[in-house]
Amino acid sequence: MGATSHQAGAAGRALTADRPSSIRNVVLVGHSGSGKTTLVEALALTAGAVNRAGRVEDGATVSDYDEIEHRRQRSVQLSLVPVEWGGIKINILDTPGYADFVGELRAGLRAADAALFVVSASDGIDGATRMVWDECEAVGMPRAIVVTHLEAARSDYTQMTTVCGEIFGAEDPDAVVPLYLPLHGPAGPDGHAPVTGLLGLLSQRVYDYSSGERVERDPDPAELALIADARSRLIEGIIAESEDESLMDRYLGGEDIDVKTLVDDLERAVARGTFHPVLMAAPAGDGARQGLGTVELLELVTGGFPTPLERAAVTVTRPDGSARPEVTCDPAGPLVAEVVKTSSDPYVGRVSLVRVFSGTLKPEETVHVSGHGLADRGHEDHDVDERIGTLTAPFGKQQRALTRCIAGDLACVAKLTRAETGDTLSAKDDPLLMEPWTMPDPLLPLAIEAHSKADEDKLSQGLARLVAEDPTMRLEQNPHTHQVVLWCLGEAHQDVALERLRTRYGVQVDPVPHKVSLRETFGVKAAGRGRHVKQSGGHGQFAICEIEVEPLPPGSGIEFVDKVVGGAVPRQFIPSVEKGVRGQAARGVAAGYPLVDVRITLLDGKAHSVDSSDAAFQTAGALALREAAAEARIDLLEPVAELAVLIPDEYVGPVMSDLAGRRGRVVGTDQAGPGRTRVRAEIPEIEIGRYAVELRSVSHGTGRFARAYARHEPMPPQIAEKVREQAAKGS
């Protein structure tokens, strides 16, 4: 680590790996603004993938955003940047740091074999990043940490490494330690001394970047003294993770362990996911060829991060659910690839980013597409054969052609018209299905309407293409409120969805207030008489019926009872009355919401031998129900949700207070792991329309919640009155 250098390459050409051992897949994780995309550009420059201006041969930049990202100055999607270092192909997966796009982060974690956590020396570590670290910890994903923003006046690398140890090394503080210390140049007018180089703790060498290129030299006595304590702690941490049990005794006995042994043990511990080194990096200055710390970072990735061969075997099934032996990372094995991202290109059409877990994917071959089981989110299951188009490696806006993509590698596939994010690609004569990864449940509703008739004609297709790209989005056609609802992860997620509909698919929509599915019921028993008598030449209309309505227990629905005696209403017209009252109940009797939980009893009526008809008695039944409602107290019923809120212990009080302010009833709390509590509550759905946004604020981005429908119950009179007034204005 830091003792050798490698030759860079790959500028202007597609990188094709010939064996899994020459591939590293690494995902960058960090909060928005931590410097992930800038770090990718710095690594690409050092690896020779771009020139000094940060551009590839034809002028495109490695960090070219799509139009939405360019306007927002924020990453909103997963991007892949392949570079080469020392004969190793590194697939760098840059993920958005904003919580609304956590689905893109999940896709990056699925496609990668190791994670690089990017933290800002000036901003610290947010709660969401800590949660992702815990998720990686749970599955044993190898991780390292890189500290950025060293140029900020208030940055403090030493303090930041201490914070990383406290937060990321809670279980084992000795497993999160720095590999390098900063070498500072002269202080500026503001008193801030810039970082100009690195002091290698293992190699005891200085790597000076002050000239714009990495220059290696021996440390002076003062610099050697500076690294002594940190070096001892690093060596002890490495030895503690070593598989050689005699190493600790030798070290404690005063033996000087050679650097190669320490580096080898360090790399093995990093690849196992039990040791997490801290490094630093900064972009190259004007005219510089290498960014500070980028060589060391590339060496860690190639030497310490695992190859795809070291990833656990993939469990697959057949589409019919029958079991199949595990598949390993073998280019000659059965084809198993997964779509980790779907996007649309105005010229190429749908483009799928895939990770090949087994076998070799080739252009222009027919593959089997197996569905992913997200039908509840508007993503239908798939079980079809499709012919793929070209294979390419993305680089900014470029797509560089590939002749193949072997097990362990990633590539973009064109012309997969049916495949969506999360689908499995396999051989057409041996269809297989990978278990889908966990996606967050979208809980922020966005009700939309087409802006014009022309937009209405294109809306269905535009929405289908939108949700095909994003498995974290759920499309709902609500049968009760008759609204089209996009369920999203947050406000930024909503904004991007609307912008993509408009710019990519040419569909203009207007957001409208989201409606919850209210109900109506009778609060007391009531009676009504429906009289429909009209005579205007020829056959007239004659029907009279008398009904009684009484409330029933919740969940009873509509019950119709016939108690007519003496044939006052002829038998053939009894179903007509029932149809009329049920139709009126569906339309509502007070504020336009469906009527439920009542018994409607037909008591009496009158008919005419000539003028009575099915239509007349339907109308009379509806009139009778409306008259009964006019004389009774009608209660509005609102849906109540069961809420489970998962938060760190320190936010339990604020969250419970917030729930109480929303008419919520806390029904219990329980521990959900170290330092985390699950708060269970019942709360009216009308109060949690924006809870996905507001919980994030209350819990500083660390809270999550799940919701499930519980029941409908009476709405408080003062709130019900406001709803009736709004319904009257809208009618």
C-alpha cells in the first residue's frame, strides 16, 4: 500500500476483462455533497481514462450528467465508470447521496463486491450513511473509507479519522484506522495549511503531490516521529486480523514484521470485510496529472478489494419455483445476469445496465427474461425470450462497444424492451431467476392528472416506461378515489418523476391533491320514502318505495333486506330497488363517499300495472336512501393505518410527540436491535400523507416506517365538517 506504482491506461477505448480475477466492482456511498462524483473524476484522471481537462477523446466528460442532473446539480441515478489500473478493470459505481434515490444506491450495492464510503472532512457523517454501513456490515461486504474536502478551511483529517472509528468501528475500533497521515504545506493567509502529500504508515515513505504528480521520497526525522504512534496502532490492528496466530507474539516480542507480510495480511482482512482502512483523496489542481491520494486509493481497490470470484455463490431458482444448484462466478457456466438499472436513451431506446454473475453475455443473442415479483408496484412479472442488441461500456454520455461481458463484469445492453430493473437474464433453454433485492417501500403519494387531451392519450405509456426504470416507484389506479397516484420516496423523487415524464416521454401532467378513501355511514336509524312518478304521454314512470336504514358494525358492508308484504312492490321489482339503493350507496349520500356498514330494509311501496318499470324502481330506491340520509346523522369514516416507525433511541421522544400531534395512538414500543426502537401506532391516513418527508426531518434522516391499512373509523365532527364543506365547493 503506497510502496509501488502502476501504469495507467484505458483512455478512449472500451475495457474488456478476460477473467473474473482481473475485475473489481466497487460502489461509492456517501451523503449528497460528500464529493463522490468529484472523486470518480479524479480516479479516472489518475487512471488515464480522461485527460487533464477531465475529458475523454471526443470531448465528453466522465461526469456528464443527464439533463435532469445537469439542471439540478445533483446525482439522481446510478452511473458506471470503468477504469483500468495495473491490468485490473475497476467498475466504479457512483450512487446518489440523497435519500430520495436510495433505490439507485441499493442497485449499486447489488452490483458491487465492495463499498467505498466517502465522507467529508468538513461535513461529517450523516445518519443515512451510518445506516448503509450497518446494512453492509450485516451482509459482510468489504468496506473502506475515503475522506474528502481536505481543502476546506475547517477540515480536520485527524479528527475525521477519530469520528470514523467511533461511528464505523463501534463493534471493533481497531478495525477502522488510517493508512496514511496528511503532509501539510505552508499555511495560507487564513491560517489553513493545505494537504500536499501523504505519509505512508506501513511503508514509512512520503508521497508528495505538491508538484501535480506523485513523487516518492524518504521521510525526514520529524516526519518519522509524526507517524510512530499511528503506525503502531495500524500494525496492531492488522496483526489482530491476521490468520497467522504467531504474528502477534512475534510483534509483542519486539520482532520487526516486514512490510510485505503486513500488506498481504491487510489486503486479506479488507477483502474479508473485517478491516476497514481510512484513506484521503482530493481532486487534481489545474494542470496536475494526479489527484492527491488517488494512486493509493486505486492500489487499495486493486490489491485489497475482493474479486468477483470471492463473492458468495448466487442462489437461483427456475421461474416455476423449483430449486437449482447454486451458480458460481464462472465465464463458462450457465448464464445468470441481473438488470440493476434501466434507463431510456432518445436515440437507442431502453438501455439496461446488467451485472453478469455467471456465464458470458454476448451481443445479438437471445436470452430469457424472468420477472422480479414487483407486480404490486406496477411492474408486471416477466417470463419471455428477448434478443439483445449491442453490448457497451458506458463512459459519460458515450457507449463503447464490447464483444462480450464475462461473469463478474458489468455492461449495458440495448434493445431489451421487456426487461426491467431487477429482472434476471439467462439462457433461453435454461431459464433461471435470482431472488430480487430489497427495495424501500414508496410511501409519499403524488396524485396526477393529464394536462391536456393529447397528454391523456400518452399518459398510460409514459407511466409504464417511468415505473419500468424505477422499481422504488409504485403506480396506483385507485378504484375508490379514481385518482392516478405515483407513490415515491420523497419530494425530490416526485420532482424527478414529473420532469422525466415531461422531458423523456413528452407527457405533461398536473399534480392534484391526494385523496384518501373516506366512507360514509348512518349514525342513527332513519327512514326514507322514494317517490318517482312521471306522466308525459304514452307510458309513464311510477314507483314508490319506503325503506328503513340502520347502522351495522364496522366491516359489515351493505345489507339489503326485503320485508314487503302483500305484494305492495311486485317481486320482479325488488331487485330493482336493491340495485337503486346500492348504486346510490356507492355514490354517497352526504359528501360523495361510498356508504358502508348499514342495513337497508324495504318495508312497503306502490306500483302501477302499466307505468312501473325496472328503471323507475331503481330511481325510487335511490331517492328513498337520499331522503333517509337527509333526516339522519351521517358519519364520515376515515381510514386508519397501522404504523411501525423504526428510529434510533434518541429520537423516540420527538417521534412519539409528533405522532400524538397527528391524532395518532401509540400502541407499543420494542427494541429493534442495538440503539434502535420500533414505535407502533395507529393513525388516520389523512394525517400521514407527507409523513415520508416529515419523519426524515424529525429523525435527521435516520427514521424509517412501514404502514398497513387497519380499518375505517368515525372522523371527528369538526374535521368531518371541513371535509363536507370542501366536497360542497367541489360539486
